Amino acid sequence: GNSVTQMEGPVTLSEEAFLTINCTYTATGYPSLFWYVQYPGEGLQLLLKATKADDKGSNKGFEATYRKETTSFHLEKGSVQVSDSAVYFCALSDNSGNTPLVFGKGTRLSVIA
Amino acid sequence: DTGVSQDPRHKITKRGQNVTFRCDPISEHNRLYWYRQTLGQGPEFLTYFQNEAQLEKSRLLSDRFSAERPKGSFSTLEIQRTEQGDSAMYLCASSPSLAGVRTGELFFGEGSRLTVL
């Protein structure tokens, strides 16, 4: 079945540091890939997405590139801010419209000033 | 606020009691999902509705769990004879259409946290 594996946290970084959160997936066919973010006290919200190989999703300074050859969708940001402290979830959809999103376990990021 | 709302936000109950959670999706969203999230885990799918029809249920949804979406608007998730293992955050999400589902754009509520003593 479809699955997502993401690096375990927590990840603690100083402000302006470079961020990478690894995500790899297992799926049949050509899934779409997503990063969701959950800020403290809030619901999950879509951060970015990519629907086909080599696509790059980007939002709020975050980027992730859909790499089919390595089945990866790593999240990166060049300079993190304290406000980026949150839990980040990698997720996958098989594009059928009939299968719910499959999420990774989440990676907690703490950014300190 | 026109986002997904869930009620109650927190529920503490004794083992064996029944609990019910309510979810109000974004207006006119056709699909409504229930997920469960335990500490250190990502959301796990429970069930979803297309309008009032329940289209899929996860094997995680034991016989003690039942969900409804009468009239295709709000939804309820009831857990009967709660067990300590039911302690979790129950998340509701909605999406505007089949196309929205394909693009992965689920809109989540803040969740209902259940603690079973």
C-alpha cells in the first residue's frame, strides 16, 4: 500500500539556519505529494504540493521537489524564522480521488532566536 | 469564521462512556473526512463522506465507532463504550469537490481531543 516516511524529530534550529526535512514515499503509479503544517493550537493546513515528477512546490519560502527516481519530496527552507516552529507532515495522494490522503508521522521543528 | 469547526475541543470521559463529536465543514464542501491522530503520529484515516453517503471506512473504525452526515452538512462521530486506547485527537477535514481531493487540498479543523480515564 501507499506510505510515507519522514525524518523523525524534533528538529531544533537557530533562526536563519537552513532547514531540510526528509520525506520518502512508497506508492504505485504516479502520486501527488504534499507538505502540511500544523502550527501550535491550529489545524493542519496545506503548505505546498507537487503533482508530477520534477515539479517543485513552493510557499512561504519553503520548497520541495518531487523526485521520482529517489521517491523523495524533501522540504527545504533557506533561512528559518521563529514563526516557522510547527509540526510538518508529508502526505501522498494516489490521484484517484477515492483514496484518502496518507500522512507521515510528522516532524516537529523548533526555531530559537 | 468560515473554516471547519469541531466541537467539543476537549472531552474527558471515563472508560465505558459514550462520546460524540461534531464537525461543521466549510459550507458547500462535498467531502468530509475523519482522521485520528495520536501523540507522535500523523493523522490516520477513519472514514469519509461524499455528501450524505459514507463511502469508505478504515479497518481502524471498530464497531464501537459510528459516523453520520445527515443531509450532507455537519457530521457526527460517536464512540460507544470508550476504551483508554481511544484517547487521541479526532480531526475533521473537508474538501470542495472531487478535484479538490485530487489536489490534496483538505481543510482541517482544530480537532477534538479525547481523553479516556
